Amino acid sequence: GCTNLVLQRAMQSPKTQSSQPQLATDGPKVVAILGDSLTAGPGLSMKETFPAVIQQKIGGRQMAWTVQNSGVSGDTTALASARLNWVLKSKPKVLVVALGSNDGLRGLATEEMERNLRSIVSRAQAQGVKVLLVGQQLPMNFPEDYRSKFAAVFPRVAREHRIPLVPFMLEGVALDERFVLEDGIHPNADGAKRIAENVWNVLQPLLRQASKSGAMSVR
């Protein structure tokens, strides 16, 4: 059915990026974006991905931040959690966590997804990193009970860890053929710009805060 088609498309997402993202080492302040194919940007050039668009926004405002695209196609929260320590080696002051869509598309337990997200957030915070969580939602053809449980995870984790939340990563992008590739899932260049705007609205104040505080954690 339609659900199976969505699953097949998600599983067959092309990997245009290397399996391990490059570390950003050319600036003192790094914001790392830990994500899946929505971040990696299959079908897009590196400069068209939403992290690259955010880098352009930062440059236009003369803010001294380097954006590290740590998106890997196909990543679940478990896979991303397993490589978090590697991502943190670049000493980011801010970590954007944009994960969960593959957990949902594969019908994985929302409880497990929540545990993985909490682990990622807690481990980053333990190193003094400020964290921003990006919310996800599932297509309407998924069971309503599962969709609601899935969507509720993100605001709950953000609230309990006291971190800012982007309500929905694909707001204004999902289900709009003007902003997605032919697979109907992944953003095209215009869609990536919209995602960047969704994230930037919440990220910009956090970057300013981290610049002032030196991203020191309050204990």
C-alpha cells in the first residue's frame, strides 16, 4: 500500500554524502547538525543542503560560527547515538538534533526513540554543549495512535531537558510538491531553504546566547 511505498522510498534514500561527515576545524565555534537524509541532502549539492543555507545566514550576519553537516542518510536515533562521540570530537558549542524520521517510517518503538534522544541530549549537555531539538511528524497514512505518540516525544524531551524546540522540521515543506524531490519525501533546494528558515528561527537566539556565555553549562 501507500505506507509500504513510503517505507521503500525511505529505505532506498540515495547516499550522496560520505558515510562519515567531515569535521569542521576552521573556526573556533562550531554548530553541529546531527541528522539523517533530511540533513545530508540526497539529490542536492552540498551548498544547497539546509545546513549550508544556515551557514549562509550566519555569514550574512557576520556571526563567527562554522556549521558542521553531520547528517547521514538512513540514520535512526540509535545509529546517530552510536556516532555521537565522534561528532563531538569537533568540540561543537551547539548541537542541533534533527532525528527520528527513520525511526517513525520503520515503525520502531517510540519509547526506544525517546531513550536515544535523551541519551544524545544528556551526553552533549554533559560536555557543556547547548542543544536544540528539531521535531518530526509522520504522514497521515500511519496509524493515528502511533503518529500521536511519535509526535509527542519531541516536545516532552525538549521540555524535560529544558532545551529549545523547532516544532516541525518540515513545516511548509511536507506534502508540497514544489518543495520536495520526485520521491515525495526529501526536500529539493527550495525545500531546504524552508527547513533552514524553520530551524534558523530557533537557532539564531541560541547562537547569540552561546556566543555570550561561551557555551558553558550551568551546574
